[in-house]
Amino acid sequence: MSLLSVHNLTKTFSGANGARVQAVSDVSFSVHAGEVLGVVGESGCGKTTLGHAILRLIEPDSGKVMYGGLDLVSATKAELKQTRRDLQIIFQDPFGSLNPRHKIGTVVGEPLLVHGIGSHSERRDRVASLLNLVGLPEDSSNRFPHEFSGGQRQRIAIARALALDPKLIVADESVSALDVSIQSQILNLIAELRVKLGMSIIFISHDLSVIRHISDRIAVMYLGRIVEIGPALQVMSKPQHPYTQALLSSVPEISLSRHKAKAIISGEPPDPSNPPPGCTFSNRCPQATSLCRMTRPELLPVNGDAQGVETACHLYAT
Ligand code: SF4
């Protein structure tokens, strides 16, 4: 069952030379209740902009984000404040996302205070139980962010995101700034909390190993568009889009024996302020044809044994 659905979401920015850069271009997908949807792609592909536009931390240019019968893109401030209780975010930087002058009890309890939830003592108890939930000692409440390691600070950020019992969390590169050994601890914590609390997660990362570890479904982005989306097992074992195949080939720990041939990405992504008219991957794709250079492929279901997979590639057009 769909919890949140995104329809034709688009966000452009002004480039250095005044040209418009489409960071997110006509993106549509749904997030099901209780699932982790991994969003992966190279740096600059638009995945973070997508996460922020869904929550309206930045204003989309057009499109819809439907949640509980409400379009978040056209919602009023009051309506958005209500939905903020259900839709939260964990940012990448556990150092920058916590106010250094506030004690942890204040940081974690702030969403409860802003939404007028509970008395002072009820909020204090809730903060204690949230800290316990993320594996931090109760006396953390009286300490400042600088007294904690990077991994502990990300646990604090997770506790704060959980304060209002959200239905969906956008985790934006939430383990990228951490040491590899700490990354797996935080990933395991997020996976455990997802099961325990039954929430949905849009997990954004450039790291396919991380995405593979945590996702039920995976959306692959390239130059502001989703080029492949489907069940994680399908996407990881039988990638359809040439870009997904190349992305998988670039991860040493993902066996290439399952792919027919090692796919290498050559060249650079095109200038996002001046993308090619057809498939935006056509200048790097070894299978590009003249059709690819003229006509943009739609994201469509793949026939055959790729159950539930959609891809934007002319190779699969029927
Ligand atoms: Fe390659 Fe053409 Fe498919 Fe684009 S549409 S990925 S250029 S084969």
C-alpha cells in the first residue's frame, strides 16, 4: 500500500551562467508503508534535492507529493506543520545538524516542544526513552553535542527524528560522514528501528553497498531522473538499465559473475544545464542508437522475468 506518492516532481536551480539546471526532472514513484526505498546515484544526480523537495525543505517548481490525501507541494504552512509530525529527515552531517549550544535533552525534545506535545516531565520521559531506543545512556540528556563521537551524534539525530513517531523518514546520506566501522552500526540501528516502529524510509546514498544492505526497493537516479526502480534483489542481481549495470560493475564487492559482461562507464555526465535531447545517458552508453540520441525513453515496466522493475531505456521498449 502506498504511503506517499511523488508525481512528476521537478526542481531547477540557476546555474553559474544564468542557465537553468534541472536537478530533479519529472520524477514519479511511490513509497509503500513500512518499506525502505533506497535512492542511489552518482554525486550531483539530484537525489538529495529530491529528498528535500519531497519534504518541501526546498520548494519544487512543479509536480505533486501526495501524503494522506494532501498535496504537500501546494499545502499551506499550517498543513505542512501538521504533516511534519509524520515526515522527518536525518541529515548527512551529524556535526552540523545539532545545535552545539543546546544540551541533548533539548535537541531531542525540541520537536515535542514545537508541536506542543506533553508536559515538561512527559517530554523528559519521552527523551529518555528515545535515547534508550537509539542505544545512548539516559544521562546523555545533560551533555552537549561536542561530548559525543560522530556515530553517537548520528544516534542523537535519529532520536530527534523519531520524537514525533513519524510514518516516514528521509535519511539523506545519513552514514556517509561516518567511519566504515560505525556506518554498519548505524545502518543496523536504522534497519532495527524500521522493523520495530513500522515506519517507511527513503534512504538516499551514493554508496550501492549501503543501499543494497538496507533497501527493499531501489531507485537509481541519473541526471535528475529515475532510470530504474524495482525490488532490491531484482535490481542488484539483474540490473536492466545500462547505467545501473555500470554502477554495479564499479563496486568491487558486488560479484560481476552475475552480469553478462563487465559494464564500464566512460566519459563524464553531460552538462545538466544543457542535457542531450534524447536519453541523458546516451553519451556514455555503449548501446546507444540514433533513437537514443533523439527521443527520451519513458520509465516503463520491463517485461519478462524482471518482476516489478521499471526502467527508462529504449532497449526494453515493446
Ligand atoms: Fe543506452 Fe539508449 Fe538505453 Fe539510453 S536508451 S541507456 S542510450 S540503450
